[in-house]
Amino acid sequence: ATLEDEWQKIIDLMKANNAVYGAFGVHPWFIDSVTKDFDKRLEFLLKSNSNYMVGEIGLDKHKPDMDKQIEIFIKQFDVSVELKRTVCLHCVGAWDKILHVLKQYNKEILPIIVAHGFNENEDILNKLLRYENIFFSLGKNCVYGKNCRIEQIPENRILIESDGKKEVLLSDLVDKISKIKNESNMADI
């Protein structure tokens, strides 16, 4: 979910299809829509089902009011840490701020974090790789982009996503990632 107003729709979708697992949060693009005590509502909702995740939350340098984004992000992240829930993390151009927040927590208590649509430089990747609980969700923009660093991401920390404006077959992404990883491994021989 990206808005509080979507939370019930996600619950209904999950009830209609038991193969769907929901994530609840407020996306940084929509922080102006949060209601008072939204984080308490989020906590209550997450406590109602141990399979619920937190997301899509995070920071985006292209959107206004970074201070408010950080405030909203931390409130949601605190709930995820307290309840040990997986987080789907949106971050555009603000990894320095996300890393600053992560440093405030003991690494052992952090939940699983999925870096959604990851497509960053080597410095950011290396800093994130220090956290064993961070996984990198790769989509079309990354796999066919320039900054993805697929060859440097451990295989057991790569996830595949279909998020994007153009349709893409997940199997095509898996094939492309496998080819890149194999070429990288061959270069080491």
C-alpha cells in the first residue's frame, strides 16, 4: 500500500486470494495524506495478522519536505522494528539519510528490509551490504540499467520485482540476471 486509504483494499485482496501477502504503509509521495496517529493505526493493523508487512515506505529527494518524510518514515520503521516485520523500502537519492536512520538501531534488531527497485552506485551498495538483513529487489530499470551492480550483489540477497510502467516477464529478468552473474563469475576465473 502507498496510502492509508488503500489499507482496507489490501486486506480485501488478501481475503480474496490467500497467495497475496499485504504490506501497509505510507509512501513518501503521500505523506501529506497521513492522519493523526496513523502509526498507531498501522501498529494495530499489523498486530491483527503476523503475515502483514510494512511498505512501501521511505524517502524521495524529488518530493518536498524531507524533514516530514523522515519523521513519517521513522514512525513506520519503528513499528516494523518493534513488531519484527519485513519492510519494503522506497528510496530515491536519499540513501545517506536512510543509512543515518539505520545506524540508530542495533543491527540485530532490524527487520528484513527489501530495497525496492534498487539501482544505486557501488558506494551505496557496499554500505547496504554491511546489513545482512537487506535484500535488493531488482526490476527492469535496474537489470537493463547502468548502475545496478548485479555482479556485486550476493545471489542469496537478490529479489526480482515486476514494478514498473512497462510489462516485463519475471523470467526474462531472472535470465538476464543469471547471465550477468555468470559472466561476472567467469571473469574471476
